[in-house]
Amino acid sequence: MVNSVGFKDRVLKTISGKKTRALFLSLLVIIVALLPLGVNNYIEEVMTNTFFYIILALGLNIVIGYAGLVDLGYAAFFAVGAYTTGILMRYGLNFWLTIPIAVIFCVIAGIIIGGPTLRLRSDYLAIVTLGFGEITRITARNLKITGGASGLVGIQRPTIFGHKLYQITDFYYTFFILVILAIIVSLRIYHSRLGRAWQYIREDEDAAEAMGIDPVKTKLYAYMIGAAFGGVAGAFFAVKMTAISPETFAFTQSAMILLAVILGGMGKIPGAILGAVFLVFFPEIFREIGQMRMLLFGILLVIIMVFRPQGLWPERKS
């Protein structure tokens, strides 16, 4: 019995080792990078959408997973990034130059919503963020510069090193690179001093403040960085779709991104990724059964929440 337990411990230690994880991640990256060589355009489109939702989930994970805040209007940052890029490109600005501008506008939006409201907590903060998301969508629907209810159409596809991003494979690799960059940034932030401050605030805000951490300023950084993730994703979404409309950024979009983070496991990068993958893949796998797939999807979500309340990849408490 002792020998079997010791063998089990050695196996678990080997699996959780850094070299094993690095080998597994390298193999996974290679498989994903070579996937377009053996699949059709439909699979590529589904994977590209998955990458897109992974970026959004990682951005929202910083807000609700790292800092423990509530955000029911995350699609608003995604909308600001998309509309900024779409409008600037209509005036002749190069796509790659619109990205930092979109990020700046999203950060400003994060400051506008976070500055006066982050002193609120729980339900009050949830209501404010929900209202911000709806205000952004309604504003976009009523402004002439955003195209009104019809939105913006005819957004040009970008070029890089003389190659125009046109085929679905081009956007597959573009969003795949963005996912890798988002993961790297999320990891670096999580292990930084700011990331530790967010964790302290999430666990006990009063104790964190007693330790000298400014809770409002620190939480505002979470909103700003999370908004930047949404802005980048929105900019690339605009040129991929070549058309955007206000209804794309409805509350259901924010709810789906929030669901991906909660389902996967708040505070964990693998959890956010897994949640986004599940969110996109499940409806596609059961598309043949029509609207019943959403009923099956809801039942499965309830089952997961009952038996895995901390998510599919919960955070380990140290």
C-alpha cells in the first residue's frame, strides 16, 4: 500500500513538473499551428472565434478573476475598440495605427466607468457596469459617426508586410498570435506586484487597505488593463468581419464572456481558456439538433455548476 501511494505521488509530481508542462504546451502550440493544414474552412472559422473569445475571457479574467470585481458590461470595451478602428479606417488611417488609439480610448472608458464607481461593491457595482454596457450600445446606435442602427460597413482588410489579411487562415494565425501574447501578458501581470495587490484586495479589501494598498487606484488598474484587452480584440474583430453593428455588443455578449470566465474558473488562465473553448465548441458540436442544443447547453452548465462550483479549472488556495 505504501509503495502504491509513493508511486502515485511520483507520477503526480512528474506530471506537474515544469519540464513536462513545457513539453505539453510546446506540443499543443505545434498542433494548433499546423491545424489549418488538415481541416476545412469551417473548422478554421470555429477555431478563430474560439481564439477571439479566449482573448476577451483573459481580459475579463483580470477584472473579475484577479481583482475580484464585477463587470456585466465588458462588451462595451470591445465595442469601443471595434468602433474606434472602424471609424478611423474610414477616414484613411492605417489599421495598425488605429490599434494603440483604440486601446487608449478603451483605457479612458475604463477610467470613466471605474473612477467614480469603484468605491461601490457587489450588487451596486454590477448594476453600474451593466448600465455602462447598455449606454455604450445605445449611444453607438444613435450616433451618425457610428453608422446608427445599421452600424459600419465596408471596413477594409489590413495588410502586413505587403500581404493582405483576407483568407480565414490569415485571421486564424493572427488571432492565435494574439492569444499567445495575451497569455504572456496575463502571466506577467499575475506574478507582478500589481497582480499580488489584486489578489489581496480580492480576498480581503479592508485588510489590503490596512497593509497600505490603495484599493480604488489598484482596482482601477484592473479595469484599465482589462479594457485594453477588449480594445485590441475589438479592433481585430472589426477588420475580420468588415462590418459591425450595435446589436453585436448587446448584454448577451457580455454575459457569454462572463460565463466563459466563471465556467472555466475565475483567476486561472487555463480556466479562462477552457471556458472560452467550451463556450464556442459545445453549440457547434450539437448544431445539428437545432435550438435544442441551447437547452442541452443550459442543462450541462447547471450540472457543471453543481458539481464544480469553482469552475472546470479552479484556483488552488495556498
